[in-house]
Amino acid sequence: IPNTGYVAVGIVEKYVQPVSEFYVKDELGHDVRLLDQPIQAHMGEHCGNPDLEEQVVGITWLRTLTKENAFREQGFFTANQQSVCKFRNQFTLDKLIERFGVAQDLTEHPVFF
């Protein structure tokens, strides 16, 4: 969360896709379009326009914190609030692994904090 800190760790399960092509599982386990779900976001405004259409990534969340318990330290890498990226800043990665209790071998897989 910008100016607040890190609040979650997860594994990227579905790589970036246009929102119009992104499917999730419903409560019965069926694949359904994300845009057909009752979400509180205006993500479908530019469907079909490859330059403006929202892009989404599927993440399985492993651990989450409340905003009030967000983790932040001086010198942490910070990215755009809406980005998924591979960490290259070892200081930040080491501190997040420790704080979220993530196994070191998990960092060899796509990880999102």
C-alpha cells in the first residue's frame, strides 16, 4: 500500500492477461469471467483496446496483514501500487521473507508481496 507498507505475500498462479479474458473460480468451482462477478472496480471500460484495457494477474494469497499492521522499513523497494514484479532488491526480499514467514525455497517461484 503506497506510503503504508507491504500487506500480503502470494504466488502468481496466472500470468498477466487482459481483464476481458480473465477467469476465476466461483463458489461452486466453475470457471467464470472476472468481469461477470460483483466486483467494485471499473475494470471493463476499455475492453478490446489493447492499449487501455486493464491487465490482471491471478494470485493465491498465502499470508495477509491488515493495513494497520503493514510492514515497512527504511530502504525498502517500492513499486507502483498496482504492479507485480520480480524482486531484485535483496534487502527488501530478505526482510519480507522473515516478516511473512515464507520459506526461502518459495522465492524461486513467482512471488508477489
